[in-house]
Amino acid sequence: MTDLEKHQRMANAIRFLAIDAVEKAKSGHPGLPMGAADIATVLFTQFLKYDPTAPSWADRDRFVLSAGHGSMLLYSLLYLLGSDDFSLDELKNFRQLGSRTAGHPEYGHGAGIETTTGPLGQGFGNAVGMAIAERLQRDRFGKELVDHYTYVLAGDGCLMEGISQEALTLAGHLKLNKLIVFWDDNGISIDGRVEITDSTNQQERFAASGWNTIDIDGHDPEAIADAIRQAQASDRPTLIAAKTTIGFGAPTKAGTAKVHGAPLGADEISGTRDALNWPHEAFEVPSDILDAWRIAGLRSAHAHKDWQKRFADADTETRADFERRNRGDLPAGFTQAVLDYKKKLAEDQPTMATRKASEAVLGVINEVVPETIGGSADLTGSNNTKTPQTLPVTPDDFSGRYIHYGIREHGMAAAMNGMALHGGIIPYSGGFLIFSDYCRPSIRLAALMKQRVIHVMTHDSIGLGEDGPTHQPVEHFAALRAIPGLTFFRPADITETLECWQLSLESRDGPSVLALTRQNLPSVRKTFEEGNLCAKGAYVLADSDDEAAVTIFASGSEIEIALDAHKELTEDGIAARVVSVPSFELFEAQSEDYKAAVIGSGGVKIAVEAGIRMGWDRFIGNDGVFVGMSGFGASAPYKALYEHFGITKDAVVAAARERLGA
Amino acid sequence: MTDLEKHQRMANAIRFLAIDAVEKAKSGHPGLPMGAADIATVLFTQFLKYDPTAPSWADRDRFVLSAGHGSMLLYSLLYLLGSDDFSLDELKNFRQLGSRTAGHPEYGHGAGIETTTGPLGQGFGNAVGMAIAERLQRDRFGKELVDHYTYVLAGDGCLMEGISQEALTLAGHLKLNKLIVFWDDNGISIDGRVEITDSTNQQERFAASGWNTIDIDGHDPEAIADAIRQAQASDRPTLIAAKTTIGFGAPTKAGTAKVHGAPLGADEISGTRDALNWPHEAFEVPSDILDAWRIAGLRSAHAHKDWQKRFADADTETRADFERRNRGDLPAGFTQAVLDYKKKLAEDQPTMATRKASEAVLGVINEVVPETIGGSADLTGSNNTKTPQTLPVTPDDFSGRYIHYGIREHGMAAAMNGMALHGGIIPYSGGFLIFSDYCRPSIRLAALMKQRVIHVMTHDSIGLGEDGPTHQPVEHFAALRAIPGLTFFRPADITETLECWQLSLESRDGPSVLALTRQNLPSVRKTFEEGNLCAKGAYVLADSDDEAAVTIFASGSEIEIALDAHKELTEDGIAARVVSVPSFELFEAQSEDYKAAVIGSGGVKIAVEAGIRMGWDRFIGNDGVFVGMSGFGASAPYKALYEHFGITKDAVVAAARERLGA
């Protein structure tokens, strides 16, 4: 058997495992694994630094299957290399309930799945973040401990999605030379030939943003290996445009859209076995080929052992720091720093916008938590996400802690997911809340993957004023509260902002959004509380001596209105309470007793929030009073807008009186 | 005064109106109008086919200020040209409540604002749609009636957003040679110099997708004019990269981020007046310059008159058809065609997925409504949006009615907005519901602008099965219902699908989303009803003889479960009702009496929907029972998923019994 024959048989093992799994599931995408098997075989057997016995080794190379529908490619590779998580039985259980082998690769289902992919372009964006993280960590810990590549396999769909432009321009700008992207250039998308929808020269496009580009036959193992070697030596990120045939080997369907997303069917499979000279049963890999794969799986053990030696040689402090960051533990001094600052705030009682409050809080956090990496999508001065500790990262200097992400909300959020997945880093962003819509697919994936990424989103309502309805969130509180696993915070003052930041950082298993104001707000928390009141999601901020006739629920900037109404009602002898609701999600996680007590059993219930009502019925019932927005905002100074839309103390008091018949 | 001096003074009129309005409002963006004034002056005085006395003339050129923060550029131009809507008083009222001169250009605030811009990149995407619409209409009505350009002014931000890639690749592929984009290449974004975040050669990038590109000094009027002439003669869309100085003329702030988004301040304004030799009071335009502008405003009257003559010469049928389509009226035969088909369905009672139902309905609609233009983001066979009437549009043939949008959901939705804004076309899309997240910013703008665009979004829940949680909408019903002005439909069978399509087409003042299933559903509407029951948003689908002890609310595919539960409860002697809820928004628009009657006063209330609970408390109260999802889905055959997540007839019946203590 020549080397080429051996390569081809090893690649065929991937092809047939994919074919057989899709056929058995009666569902799935055989075309990509069949087309990209040669690329994957070369990459995984000769280059990828990946030890199946230690699949979470921090210095492994990352492989991201951005074209996630080709999931069987990844599952087959992991099985063949000897992964504990991906047995042959798992492959046979493809796309079934409870299997590790979901329709698209799901992070957490097994080691070797570096990120959840499927929504096109996301994996590419994640990979850019992973490559940023590698570069950051290399700067901090030296190349003895951190020195790995990030490889991506992307399809035409990944490259057509707009997010790919944000990802590639960020990577090109930052000169992420250890990022190597294979474009599986098979010329086919679901509707047919790519040329019916696109006429882009992808190599020229990437080159226009500073990429190294290489053009190869994606079925030629030597060309693939040469290209990877060239890419590894480049001082820029590399696109390897690999011409492939989708469904390679299928006698009648190869090279057509028919092989993309459906089982081949018995006849076509039989023909493919003949064409590729693979006379084996379904799911059978001949022992010599399985052995060859398993030997390839042992390839990185040396590199891993060498790394362990280098790690053991590092000084104790470095080792401890490296391990702490990678575990995701916060530094020991964090909690005390928060408490000290909270004490100070209780004394100072500052009036400030919560975006400014967040900046002040970040100044405390970034001092004690060195693994935070901040940034903004070109709104640094508006989002207030930069602190004295966070100098900018530049293409030539990754010692900084602040990324000017450019006007790329989607690319930013996807990169942050990649940074969190890489490990060792806590990324936080800056943007306008309205533009959460621009990066919503990535926020959702952070939630699905349970990743600690923190989005600072300022200018959170009509309170931003003159920029008008295109910039004023109205439905965004509801829309973000709707995403499972995401914690949406809307703090009312600087102390709540501090508490919400603390909760975001302590939330190791999910993303957070902090919605912050442009406009000034008074301090509403008058006394020092050691406990984190925001951790309850909602709590009684102002109480009544008697049983409350009125309860006013509010969040963020509308707490001020609620407290003013509370004061007026109290002065009028109407017993009233104010409940601050910084987070719906954390409230729902409380005990039934606590929730019932906060909501209260009787009386008039009023919610005040400068957004739509959706979600508030949980607190006020569908017969409660909602003081807020029912449509889009307008362009005007913000105080005029609050008056215009009737979100005022007077409106709250009048509603309470009307309901009470007082 | 030389021509150059005259040009410069005319451009300075724009600059100072912008400076003065921003200063008076104490808010706004002077930098762009100052930098782009030369481009705008050349374009509006020498090229743009725009008649201020007939600003809605169908064959006018379109000008899209994609960099919407520079709104004062547009308002100044419209005032100077003699627009009725933009008086000097309006300019003085910039960014104030009720003014036409909002912070960002708002469609509907005055003629000449062709689209709402501000969220970056959207205007570019709209313009691609306008240019597509022009090309389509030109094919249908001939260049005697339709022959105009679409001009765009885009900033660095527009070009960094991913949507720009989707827009430019679509335009390049379709060879939209009447699309001319000025890139205001001022090298500055909010965080500083663009080079701190991006290293892209934009001309190479556009050229890689088939664009003509031209590089000019954006302050040289002859160069600008030459470039426009070259662009007009091109067989491809053109990018004019115009090097400009942001805040041109400001002595200390020009060319810096300081002039982007804040008033210049009195000293800097005074210095700018000196530098540009503009010794006039605030808001004062010397009469010779105003005259020159007003004369420029008369320039297109001839072209308009000639067009009117050509239009008068057209045959009666063509004139009527052209006017009907541009008014947005549906053809006379539409209602009857819907009714005839509905009668047939009542007899046939077909079982089919609602995506297939939609295809059948579209076959009826597209036969009688020639102005529908369908498409899909590369999921034609899955979305079922193509019918025999809709042949593909290709770069060389725009006689078709179907656009293969490619894997570009965001670009597609933005282009559809532009097509609707252009007039004469009803665009509908195809995509997976999960990817509504990818195009949400454009859907929101359609709602804000009250445009009739229709999004067909299939694979609407865990019912899509094996593709798993990355593809299964869970929070998307709530998130879309949250957008003000958008009508979200989730029909339960083919008859409801027909009714929802009818409502979407009849909704002239807003966009619609049709959420449709992958999986088969039975017909649940058993009898022919002349009225459109879905128009009520919610209606009683199955009633009880006695007062209902249980009311089950459901939508879409879960109606089948609700009806099965209804049957079992009824057989057990428990009086139950089923309310079908195809649209929350239309329900809210009904009379209080109707709503109260549908919701019912007592009994157990249960909602069933394969999404999250948010929003359903409106129907069931916060003490009602919700049978649905509380987190992400999973990868498995869909029937297994419904069982796994407990969205079953048995769960509904059990909940009803438990509540009744039965």
C-alpha cells in the first residue's frame, strides 16, 4: 500500500462512517464529510496537536468545524483517533435523543467539540476569538506554555454570512498568524451551484484584509500538507482555498446539492462503496486502517509530555496562576474588593449614569481580576468599558487588555465566545443595547454553550434621547430575557451595578448582559449591605409600615420614578412598596416562598419600565398596571420623551389612586 | 465667482446648516455633513434626478444616506433644494419632539427621506433592494417608465458591519450597475482612526465581488463629477472611494473623532466660519447661494415632465397596472381567489406541513398578484417559497420573480425593505425561523418604517427534529412578538396559513412573519368560513356545550395537541374549549369585549406552545398552566422531542385534571 493509498483508505473511513451514520439516522449531511475527508485526514494525522487521552490539555491546537452540519466528519475523526467520548456506538446513535452525536456539534457533548456550530459563520467567529486568546495567553505565559494553532473548516455558507466579514477583517487586522482557515470550496450550496448566488473571488476578498491565501486541490494530500506548512510559517492568518467535490465518491450525486443534506440511499451507497473500493459492512473500519488512525492518535503524546515537563519547570506562582485562570476561578481578592468598594459607595452615594458606574466598578474589578479582557464595538467613550488597567491590544502587542473591536458587534460577540471557550480569559464587550440585535445569534450560542461572556450594553432606553427610535431599545429587555440561560441585568444605581457585575463574573456557566443608562441616576441603595441583593433577582427596596396597598415593580432608570411615586403615596398615607427587579432570571431561580413574598398577595400592582410590557405579567398579573412603552420611541431630549410617553411619577401615582378609588 | 468658488460656497451652506443645527440642539453629528458636503453638492446639483415639487415621483433617483447619523446633510440638502417638508424652522428644530428632523432620518417624516437609517449598513442593504426593484420594474414597464439610479453615501461603519458584505456580494452578483455607492473615506470612527481596528483595502474587497471601483479626492468637485459619470456608464455597480476630511473646515477638530458626534462649540464654530470664509449668522444662507440651490432644485423638472409625457403615451392598461402596483393596492381578483381556494380546502381537508401549505397558497397568490417577488436565503426546497410562476432572477434576466438570495439572511431582509420602499413590489422571503436572529435589525426597521415585507420562516420549533438546538427556535416566538408593529403569525393548518397569507398581503402598513412547520399537520378547520378567522388574532376553534371548565390556548402545530386534549376531556365529561391563537398582535387590536369573551372569565386556563412561556400570561394569567419549553431543545426525531419535553396531549389532560381536582 502506497502512502497515497493509505491516505485514501484512511479518508474513506471518515467518508463511510459519515455515510453510514446518516443513513442509519435517516437524517443528516453526508456531503461535507465526504468532500472534506482528505483535508481532515491530513490535518488530524500529520499536524493537529491533539492528544485523545488528554483532550482538554490547555495547549492543544483547536479545530473548529464552522460548517457544523458536517458534524459526522468531526465525530468520525474523534472516534478514529481513539476518543473516549465518541465510541462506535455513539456514531451509530447519531442524531438520537441523549447521544453525544447531535445533528450539529454541541459543546459539552464530548471532548474534542471545541464549540457549538451550525448557524453558519459562527465557528469562524469563535475561532478568531480562540486565536486572540492564544496570542494573549502566549504573551502572558510565554510560548513554553502557550503555543498552538487554531484551524477552521468553513464552507461557502460560512463565507457568505456577513459575520464572516467581521471575523476575517478582525483577524487580518490583528495579524493572527496562527489562525488557519480551510475553505471547503465545493461550489455547492443548498439551492444549487454557488455561482447562482455569488460571484466573489474569496481569495482576493481575504487578501484585501491582509490574509495570506493559498489555492489547492482539496483531494491531494501532499498539496494539503504543503499548504498547512506554508500557513504555519506565515506572519498573517491564512485562507487555504481547497477545491473539493461535495459527496466525493458518490457515483451519481457527487458534486451536486443532492448530497448535501440527506441520506444517500441504499443504491447510491452501494455505488459509492464500489467507486471507492470500500467493500466493508456499514460502520466497519478494517483493522489496519483503524490501527493507522489510532497510531495517528498517539502522535501528540510526545508534545503533550514535553509540555508537561515545561509546565513542571515553571515557577509555582506561574503554574498556580495559569491553572486558576484556566479553571475559571476568580482571584482570591475579588470578593473583598467588591465589598470594600460597596462600603465606599454607601458612604459616597454618587449620582451617575450606570454606564459611568460600570466604568468605576470595572476600575475595581480589572485591578484584581487580571484575566478580564475588555473592548467595545467602536463606542469606547460611550460604553465606558475602558479602565486605566486595560491598554489596547494591537497587532504587534498583545500585552494589552482592551480590544478595539471596530464596528463589528456580531464578530465581537462570536470572538468573545471563542475567547471564553479557549479558557483563561473572561471577555467583556461594549456596545449599545439596540445593537444586541446585531449579535443576537452569538449571544444565544453563548447561552447554549454556558459560556461566561459579559456584554456591557449602554444607552438602554428612550433615556438616550435625541438619537431617536433607531437607537432606542424598546423590545430588547423582553427579547433578551427570552433567551434561555442568559442573565439579563438592569441595575438601578452604582451599587446595583457593582452587584450585577459581581454576579456576571461569578456566573461561570452562562453569559450576562448588563443594560446601562446614558443618563444620570441617583444612588438608591442608601445603606451598606454585605449580601448581594441583586442575587435574588428582585427585592424590596422601599417598604411600607402597614400592609402595602400598592406595590411598584421597576428596574434600572425607572427605579427613580418608582421611589418618587412611593414617596408621594406614602405622604398621602397610602402604604406602598417598591420592588427593584434587576434580573428576571435570578428571581425565577429563588424559592417559591421568596417569590410569593416579593410579589405580595394583594393590593394594586404596578410595573414601571421604559420598555414593552411583555414579561411583566409575571409580577403584576394580567390585571396589573404597566407604565412603559407600547411602541417605538422618538427623537428628543430624554426628559421630554419620558413626559411624552407618560413614564412619570405622576402617571404611577395617578394609576395607583385610580385603582384604589382614592 | 468661479465655478469652484460657487461650488464651495454651496457646499459650505450645507456645512453651516449642519453645524448650526447640531449646536442649537446641543446634540448631533456635524462631522459627516462637513466632510461629505462636496460630494452631496455635486450629486444633488448636477446628477440626482429629484424634483422637490414631486418628491415621490416613481422614477426619481433614490439617495440613501446609509451613514444616517449625518442626517443634517440630508435635511440641509432638502431645505436648500426647496422641499416643502424641510423648512428652515424644521432645521432649527433638529432632534426635538415632533420635528421632521429627527436625530437619524426617519422614513415618513418628510419626502426625500427614502429610508430610515442609523443602524449602520442597513441603508446600503436597502439600496441594493431599491436597485433590484428598479431593475425588476424596468424589465416589466420598460425604460420609458423606469430608469433611475440608486445612490448611497456610506461611512466606514457601514462597510465594517457584516451586512455590508451580504449587500455588496448580492449587488455584485446581480450586476446592479445603476447602484452607485460613495464611501465617505474619512479614516475616522468613534474610537479614533479606522486603522486602529481595520486594515482592509475596500476597493480590492469590492472588486473581488465584481464591482467597478473608483478612487477620488472627495473634496474635488470635478473629480466627483467625473467619477459619477464613469459610474453611470459602468456595467457593474460602482464604489466611489472618496477621500474626505471629517469635519472639513473645523480648525482644530477636523480630521479627528472629536468632530464626529458632538457639537463643535462656539469657539470652533467661529474658527470654522473664518477658515471657510462664511461670515454669516447661524442658519443664514446668503441669498445668492440659496438661489443657486433653488435653481438646482428646478433642474429635474424637465426630466419629470418628459416622463409624464411618456407615461401619458403608455397604454391604459399599463398605466393602470403601474399605478396600482405603486399605490400598493392588491389586484381585483385577489380576494375571490383566496375564497375559492379556501372552499376547496374545506372539502379536501389535506394533511401537510404548513411550509408545504404555504407553497400551495403561494401558488394561488402568485397567479393573481404579479407584484410578489419571492426568494429564499438558500433554503428554497425547505422553505417552499418557489412556485411555478416564479422563475429565478439572474444577473442578465430580471423578468423572473424569484431571488436566490444566497446564505445572506440579513442582506436579504434589508434588500426586501428597500424593495418595498421603492414601491411596486411585495417582497417575500424564505428562511429558517431560527435565523430571524440573523436579520432581526432589518425586520425591526421594516416595522419602524411600516413596510409590507413578508418573511416566510419555516422549521419553527423542536418539530424540526434532528438538527437540534442550534436550529430549533424556542424564544423566537416571544422575541418576534415583542417587536412593535410586526405581525407574527403561527398558523395551525393550511386554511389558517391561507388566511395569514391574506392578512400579510393586506397589511399595507407593516411587516409580517409567518412561522411554519417542517412536520405534517392535519387540517383543523373543518368547515368553510367566508370571514378570515385569523384576522381576530385568536378565536374559539373548538367549543363546549356547557360553560367551559378548561380553556386550552395554542398556536400552530400545538393546535393538534390541544384538539386531542379537548377530545379526551370532552369524552370524560369535562367541558373544554380550544382557542387558536395565530397572532397575538391582531388579538390585541380587537375590542375589549371580544378579547374578554375569547379569554373567558373562569375555569382552568392552559396554553400549549413549543416555545417559552413569555407572553402567554396575557391569556392564562400568571396562575395558568403552560405546556411548552423552558430551555433549549435537543437533537432527535421530533416525536421523541415532544415526548421528552412533555408537550403532549397527556400532559395537557393531566394538567387540566390536576387543576380541577378530577
